[in-house]
Amino acid sequence: MARELEVWLFAERVGSLALIDGRLNFSYAPDWLSRTDAVTLSSSLPLQAEPFDDHHARPFFAGLLPEGQLRRLIAQQFQVSSQNDFALLDHIGGECAGAVTLLEPGQPLSSPEHGHDVQWLSDEEIVAILDELPHRPMLAGKDGLRLSLAGAQDKLPVVFDGDRIGLPRNGTPSSHILKPAIRTLADTVSNEGFCLALADAMQLKPAKSQVRSVLGRQFLLVERYDRVADAQGLRQRLHQEDFCQALGVVPEMKYQNEGGPDLVQCFDLVRRATRPSAPHILHMLDYVIFNALIGNHDAHAKNFSLLYAGKSAVLAPLYDVLSTAAYPTLTPKMAMKIGSKYKFSEVQARHWDQFLEAVGLSRAQARKRILALAKSMPTTARKLQSGPSRGFGSHGIVEQIVTLIEQRSALTVRRLSAPAADMEEEPEPSA
């Protein structure tokens, strides 16, 4: 017997997700298909009357869920299989990335005017949640909470009013994502906070963030770009999807070396989905350069997204930018190749050129942009580090990142400015 969940986009029921013989099946609702203003749930799920089987439906819907150990812990909480996407969405698919909500058939959608059910937290309660998240991701099973975000790192959708932090209950839209420190790595809060602040200083328009501390415990608060306040001050959802969802790739294959998307597919997606595409292509180029220079080796396809804020998609702000190269225990391989190379230390001028040609960019103009960022980023990073307002100067991890940026930028400038067609292979200085 099939089980079903109703799939809502914004405040409209757009279709049904069914579990048939253990496999997902998604169908658009006939009423939705008949509307002149109907939009797709995903670039990988075009409007059509025929249902989508598990192969086509799973990339989008599984892409709404946490991954890895977080997923396993949530499954244990509800006593379901960690492989059961449907059961997990049934339990936590209320407040997801984008404007998607999954509800039991007949269950009413919480309306925005009633979406002010926030459990405001004391400092002590925030610390207790920070302690609880590693054992109970998304606070799964707590009364009134059905929260989900993709990724393998602890995080939690919250409401932040500029002063207080609260939990969004019973369908209330969140406003921010709370990201605790990663326990196995040193000072990831300052790391990501600095990298996002540097992207902002470089005018790359990343997701807005701030490092906060409660009773001596640091965490990062990232403003959700897929939430916006309307004229009445009520939070509304904007739809978005990450590149894996848009390309029909399941989350467990997000890395290029596992068969996941490469930069060519990512640029092709941006070119197809956005109008006009030229500015978004240039933004995507900036993201690739920035991630390379800060040493964010985990910039896979789920860490880029399309935001559906109008008639067509736009490239979402830069997010999840952590300098993984600052940690010697983490892999030196980048999630996606530049040219034919996974390791930044091996990327010569010809590999940048291979990449530029493959994604359809002018070599001369794009090289100018790479050089411009490589020349300006070290100075901007040092200035940001030494600025008194952010307090980054006291963190050793930030000094490591700035040094790494200086070394990578100098290496890039040297290799791209060399008079010969290419230089001999040279190792990247250790950082």
C-alpha cells in the first residue's frame, strides 16, 4: 500500500510524494499543472502529468535532508531506517531549504499570519541546545519542531530578531541558521565567520553572518537568503535548490570523484537557468577563484544553489565557505577539479586555461579576474584580520588562513604572469 505526503510550495499544494514498494514517486497535482502561473519544484522535475520515479524524484527530495551521521542519528530518534527518505521527510520535512513543506494528507499548512510561534531561548537554553545537537540533530522529535537542512555538519534553523534567538515551531519560517563549532576541528566558527566576512569585503555578496558568543560558547549565525520579510514584517519563504538537486544528482554522489557534478556542469546549469546569465556566470567564476584562494576544498555541488526570487533563477549568495586547507588532517583534494587537477598546488596556468575554455569563458578576461582577486585578496584579508570591530585578530586560525591566502595568491599571480606558456611543477608552500 502506498503512503503519501502532500508537497507544498509557498502556500500552494503542488503535488504528492508517495512511497511505493520502498521507492519514491512524485506527481504534480493536476490543479497545479492547469495553472498559468505554475512553476517547477526543481529544474530536474519539469512540469508534466506523468509521475517521476525514484531515480528522478530522489535527488531533489533526499537533497532536503541532513547527511551522514546526522541522518543516522535522526533515523534512530524516530526508529526508522536511515535509508528511508520518505519516513525522514515525514518526521522533519516541515521547515526545509527553499519554500518546500511536506505534510500528511489533509494537514493544514500554517499560514504566515499565524506563523509567529517562536520559542524564545535563554542563554542557558542555547548552551543546552549546543550540547544536545551532536546527539539529536535538528532537535528531531522535539514537540512542534519539524526542521531539516542538508549537509553533514551540525546546524539548526532558528529565528533571530537582532537580540533574541528562538526555535521556529509549528511551521513558522526560520530567519537564520545557527552553526556550532565542529568538535573535531579547531575554531571553525572563526574560520567560517572570517571567510564569509572576507567574501563580503571582496564584494562577492555572500550570505550575511556574524560570530556570536553565549556564556563562553561561540557559534555562527548565518542569515537565510531564502527567507525575506514582507511589507508587514512577516517572514516569507523563497524557493531555492542546490546544484545537485537541480542536476538530478543524489546527495551521496555530490563529489566529482564519486561521479558528481564538475565545474563544467555547474556553469552549464547557471547558463541555462538564469536570465540574463552573464552576470551570474561571472559571479560563479568569482566563487571558484575565492574558494581556491582561501583553501575551501569542500566546495562541492551542494554548496552552490539557485534562488528562485522572480521569474527566473539567480545564483544564490556564496555560503558554506570554510578554509579546510587550514587543517592538515583534511584532504588536500578539491571537491571539483580546476582543469585536470584536484590539488591546488598542482594547478598551473594551463589548468586554469583548461577550466576557462571548458566552461566557455574568455581566457583573457577571466585571467584578468583571477589575477585581480589574487592581487587584492591578501591585502583585504590582512585589513579585515586587524580591524578592531570583528575581533578576528585574536584567533590563531585566522592568522593561518590569511597566511595561506597570501601564499596561494602569490603562487597564482606568479604562475599566471609567467612569460612562458607554463612553469615547471612547483609545490605549494605549506601554510
